[in-house]
Amino acid sequence: MIKDDKRIRIIIGHYGSGKTEFSINYVMKMREELAGNIAIADLDIVNVYFRTREKRDILESKGIKTIYSSVQAAAVDVPAVSAEVIAPIQDKSYNYVMDVGGDFIGAKIVGRFSHLLKENEYDMFCVVNANRQETATVEGIIKHIEQIEKSAKCKVTGLINNTHLIRETTVEDVLKGQELVKEVSKIKNIPIKYVACIEKVIKDIPKDIEGEIFPIKMYMREDWM
């Protein structure tokens, strides 16, 4: 459950994993379930599209502090990060989500702040989409995790199966991804925290699946996308 996760949640995942969509759904659920200060930081300095900052108005209307690049433009690809990023790390009144860029290069931004992250105060969750070429095998997922851990100077503490084909996702997609993530979990000794999927397939997901079933709403993609 969200309340059982560490105060600082770092969300990583390869391009096309649905990392940002998960991050927004996650922080919205935090707002529903947790009192007090909540913040999300868009730390994606690599990919110019599908960034958390695009949904700033929605997030802030729910009382979620939204932090992003110090360059005030949604689609400007400038590797600048606001100094505000540090504040919710140090201010323990905040529950905090950090949405990090999609590979080991993007993860370097976390390495800049890693000295401020105490082991018992953060979780780093890896979002996996087994329908993406780079994370379609156990070996590919493990390579991705290890590269990011090295750059971020933090350890992955939980896995998220988010295997999808956007609105065309089937229960078979989810279960295919679950088998891969289970194998990674065994090899790396990292628990499966969540099984994320669009709401229409939830009824067909086995109730005894490893990990908490996490419904996903489409915030990042308009109806025509």
C-alpha cells in the first residue's frame, strides 16, 4: 500500500515504460490516501515529450506541489533542474515523488542528490514494460536496473510490472510481463510492489498475483492518442 512506501519515492523506467503515467497516477493516489504536504518533481532532463510538467495545472489543483526544470517551458530540452528539488528531500513534512528520466543518463540527476537520500527514507521503484524491446528479456531488465543504480547511486527497492500497449493492453500482456518481473525479482532479490494496468483489464487479473494491483488512468495521453 502507498502508505507503507518510504517517504521519498523515486520512479525510474525505460522509455515507453509508462513511468510518467505511473508517477502521476501514484501521486494522485497519494493525495487521496495521505494527509499533509505532497510534492512531485519532474526530473526528466532527457526526453522532451510526455513529461509530468505537462499536467502541472491538474496536479496543483489537487494541492500537489509540482517541481520541474527552472526553464519555464513545457517542451524545451534544456538540462536545467530547479533548486526546489532539494527542499522536499530535506523537509520531512513532505511525501515526495521524483519522476526520473528514462535511462542511466537521466538517472545521473539523482546521483547529484544521493548524498541527501538516507537509505531508510527512500524507495526507488523500477517501472517495467515487457513490450518494449530494451526490457523484453530478464537480461535486458537487469542491465537497465544495474546501469541506473550506478548512475543514481541508489538501489532499486521495488519492481512495478506495467506491461502495456496503451489502450490496447490485454490481460495477456500484463501476465507476460509478470513472468519476466518475477524472474528478475528472484535473481535480484527485489520485491514486486505493484502490478499497474488500465482499469478495463483489472477484473481479469488473478487475485493472487504477486504485487498490489494498481489501476492506471490515462492522464498523459489525450483520447485521440
